[in-house]
Amino acid sequence: MMEEPRSLSPIVSFILTKHVACTALALVMLSSMEWLPGLFGSIPLLALLLSFVAVAMHMLTPALFALIFMGGGMRYTLQVSGLVAFSVVVLSGFDVLLGLMVGLFYCVLPALAANSLKLMGGVSRSATQLVLGMFAAVMLGLIMGSQSHDLSLQGFVDQLLAPMFEVLQNGGLQAGSNQLDAKALQQTQVLLSGIMPGFMAFSLWIVWWSNVLLARNVAMRYGFYTGDTGTLLSVRFGKPIGYALMLSLILANIDVGSVQYIAASLALMLAGVLSVQGIAVAHVWLKTRDMKMIIAMMYVLLFIWFMMVIPFIILGLLDIWFDYRRNKNPTLGG
């Protein structure tokens, strides 16, 4: 029996349907990491707790704009996004670039992904759209930063990581550590520098896509959502993603400076994305055979042993062409 749609409370309905109120809520969420922890700075434990709350509020901003789109449409969403971007420009001392990036990254991108949910296979379409948008946003930010500091792309990432490793070196290697420790720390820095853009893009993709699906669940609960109702287990990327992974792996093995670095970052992100598809395939296969204990063990192994993800990457890549779930869990509503 289907649950009856609930009604939004008057105050929530007012906030979400009025331009100024909606903009104010978005600004509060976006800026929460700046002001919320400082409210009780004299109480360390409470300040720490509020820091986690502030991060959660900030990272839920995309869900707000996906929800705004589902309830008010694209025109209303773009109007609120414009007001948010303009407010950020003013509050940041007229930093136009920052306002533009916030408007596109936090407001428009999740709204476009929510729009894709209305189409057949919307879960997969929105995930793919966010893959492209997230990677482009991360690389654009790093490229602009590297140009402003007159550094190569990897050199700029090294500069971002340098303060953290200086603290580790001064704190951990100062008191009698040997040269091997210093060399290991340097190797760790090189490794992190190589994987950071791709890992960052993949992590943000997970967060933004989760936000869009969370907004969909809320909209379904309150009866103003129309579109694809598929679960995470139905996600399936198209052949362009598979070809892009193979091409990026080829370019990542060609020593051409920043092109190699960008290709390696793209390959890392796409491998992570396809591992999600591979995990979904394995979950569906095990679920149809009622192997709940094996499913639980699979996730435990993935959590404690990172290398376990490699077979799922391969499985996700193969699933693009063979669609192992076609008779178990149709991915396009068939």
C-alpha cells in the first residue's frame, strides 16, 4: 500500500516558494562553516560538534537546489541561483569569479541533474551529467589556480598539499626520526599529488549525486516529484564513459605534462564511478539469489581492503556492453 503524500508545513512552503527567503536559506547553508562553529568557540566540544553540523549544512546545499527545481521549475531555480550568486559577489568584496562558481557549482549543476531525472533512465542520466560537470568544475578550478600562481597543474596541487606535509614533517620527523621516514613522507606527498584531483572529483560526485537523490526522495514523500523512481542499483553508464576511461588510460601513459596529469585524474574518477556500477551489478546478482550475508561481507571487504574495488571496476566496465542486470533489474524502465 502506497503512503499518502504529506503536506509541507506553512513555514517550509513559504521559504521554498519566496525568492528572498529561499536565497537567505541558501546563503545560511553555504556560509555555515564560517559562522556556526564560532558561536560556541569557548566550549571546545560543542564547537567541534557544530563544526560537523556546519559541514553537513554546507554539503546539503545542492539538495536544496535540486528540491527547488522539482517544486518550482527551472525558471524559478535560475532566478534564485542568480540572487545567490549576486549575494556571494557582494559579500565577498565583489569577487565575480567566486559568485559565478558558487552559482554554477552549487545551484545550477544539481538543478540540471534533477532535470535529467524526469527522463527515462533518469538515475543514470543524472549520474552521468554530474560526472562530466564535477570533473570539469574541479579541473577548471585547479587550472585557474595554477595560472594565477604561474605554476604547472601538478605544481599547484603540490603547493596546496605542502602546508599539511610541513606540519607532519616538523611534528613527526623533528624528534629523532630517520631518513627513511622523510623519504616515505615525500613519496606519500607525490602519491597524493597524483591522485588528489581525480579523488576529489569522485568524492564530490558522490556527495552531489547523493544530494540529488535525497531531494528526489523528499519530493516523492511530499507528492511533487514526477520522473524516474529507480534505485541506486539501477545505475548504468553509457558507452561514452567506457570509451573515455580507455582513452584517458592511454593518455595517462604518454608523458605530455598537464595533459597526462588531467588524463590520469579523469581515469581515476571514471574508475571510481564504474566501481559503483560494478557494485550495483554484484548487489543485484546476489540479491536475486537471496545471499544477504554475502552482500554484507562484500561491503565490509570493500571498507577494509581498498584493492577489492578493482574487480568491481572491471565488472562495471563490462556491464556497459553486456548489461548483466537486463533480466533481473531493468535499468531503463523496460
